[in-house]
Amino acid sequence: MDLYENLKARVIELTHSQHAAPLLDQMFEHPFFQGVHLMFPADQKPSRQLVAGLLRTFRETGILKVVQEGSGRRARILALAELINLCEGKEVV
């Protein structure tokens, strides 16, 4: 819970976006993911460009790590490394 609260405050401070917290929620549900598989409610759905910008900010600040680069039609795989490493009890990602 501490990790979630700390990251939530950090992503809101970094992005000033109303979509940052819902994006973080999805990342906690699926710590390994492809950006194209993120789902938002229809009435709160941000643009693809906004989501891409948020993910780029999260990568640049070390919140997300690239596990596998995309290639051709395959999207890159991202990971919420702190959560994965916390759950595993060691540095995995």
C-alpha cells in the first residue's frame, strides 16, 4: 500500500493529469503489460497520444521499465519494476 500511495503522489505530481491515477491502477493490476492493451471507461478514455506521453514520462522517470522492445506490429512490453521486485523479494526487473 505504501508503494501505491508513493507512486500515486509521484505520478500526479509529474504529470498533473487526471488520467495518471487510473493508469497507475491498471499497472498495479497488470505489472507486465503492453500499452495497446490498456483499457479506460468509455466516458473517461484519454487519447492515444496522451497515454503514450504518460507512459513515456513514466519510463523516463524510472517508474516503468522496458522489458522487451517492440518490433513491427508487436508492441513493447513494459513493467512496473518496483512492484514486481517487491513481490518477488529480490530484483527481477
